[in-house]
Amino acid sequence: MKVSEVSDALGLKQLNAPDEDREVTGGYSGDLLSWVIGRAAPGDAWMTIMSNVNVAAVGLLADVSMIILAEGVEPDEPLLQKAALNGIGLYSSPMGAYELSWRLKGLLEK
Amino acid sequence: MSAAIHLSYKVDGSDFTGAGTASAAIKRILREIGVDMDTIRRCAICMYEGEINMVIHANGGTADVYIDTEGVKMVLKDNGPGIADVEQAMQEGFSTAKEGVRDLGFGAGMGLPNMKKYSDEMLIDTEVGKGTKVTLIVRFPKGGGDGA
């Protein structure tokens, strides 16, 4: 399923959407960055409540397909800038990571 | 190891904003020379964890990267406090990071374990009060990654 389809189905707010055709192959939820970088798989949609600039670096290096900021958290300005500079898909949602996760799983299993 | 490519980076220890600069550069270069995605990811993770460790614990340091036809060698050096108990530091979940660092999402105690997990060889040379040198080797898969 494409990033754009996940975004539409979950009603996400687009913060930076450079590659909406990229395939979302799974999901990962977590806020400890070293944990995420070591465990998230390439192509995953990553759900987190972290909103600082390091989220962009971790997303880029872990090669996730999109980052979804959960619980309606607002990204720091440096995060927005780094996401734009590096072509990282950044979205947000008022839903929590748990709800986003099970909805995403439902979408990916369709 | 006589390397075809040698890259050198200074890791700024003043804030977390620049952490990831060296690892992103390595990732880009490895991609340009045709290295496979899995190897790139492993190198990038090792470098990033190294950068973060140097920012959190050692007020910065240097990262030297050597690439040849066999693989990638990363040498991360700092003049920080050193590691008193390497065996303890290697345990998942053990961290001496301060509260403010944890609020940023770091200090999970996964840095060194991740470096070990994603490298083929890891050597820690450390002395309390002097600093730490971590050498990491990531080999290209046999029959592939010979784009250089």
C-alpha cells in the first residue's frame, strides 16, 4: 500500500510529503530512538510521539517509508526543516500510536 | 587495510542537531558507489549510534571511515570520560545518560548493543579519564557490494 493511501485512509495531516508513491511494507511504534533505529524495518511506517530534530535522522537512517507523529504532537521547526531537506515523509494524527498501529495493520492486511 | 576511500568527520559535541550528519553522508556515498542496501543500513546505524554516543558522553569526537573492496571500517575516537565497565556498557538497557538526554529519546541503553549487532567486528579501546576508540567493521556480502 502506498504512503498516499495510508495517509488518506488514516486521515493524516501532511507535514512533508515528498514521495507519496513509496510502498508502506509494515509498521513500527516506539519513542526510544536507538530502539527504533535498531528494530524498525526499511519501508515501515514509524509512529512516535517524539517531535525533535533527531526523529528525522532516525527516520532517514532506518529508511522508514513515513513518520507519523501520534497524539497530535507538533513537530519542532528544525524537524520540519530537516524532513524537507532530506525528503522524509512526515505526517501527524490526533490518534495515539496504539490506535494508529491497529488501523495500519488492518490496512496492510487488506 | 589499505582503503580505496578514506573519509573523515568531526562530530560536534555541542548539541544533537548535527548528530546524524556523518552517518547520512556515509549512507549517500555508499549508495553512490553501488553498495547493497542492507550493508548501507548497517553502516549508517553503526555510525549514527557512534555519533550520538560522542555527543551524549564525550563532547564530540572524530569519525574516520575507510572503504575498500572488502567492506567498511569505521573508527570513532573521542577524548571523553572513557568507559569504566565495558561489559556492563554492552548490556541492552544499561545507560549513564542524563535525564535531559532521555527526554530527547536517547539513553535507551541500545547504542553499543546496536553497534555490535549491526557490525561484523567491534573493538572497544577505552581508558577512564582519557577517552574511547571504537573500531567497527562491516563486510560486504560475498559476491555483492563490489560496486567500488
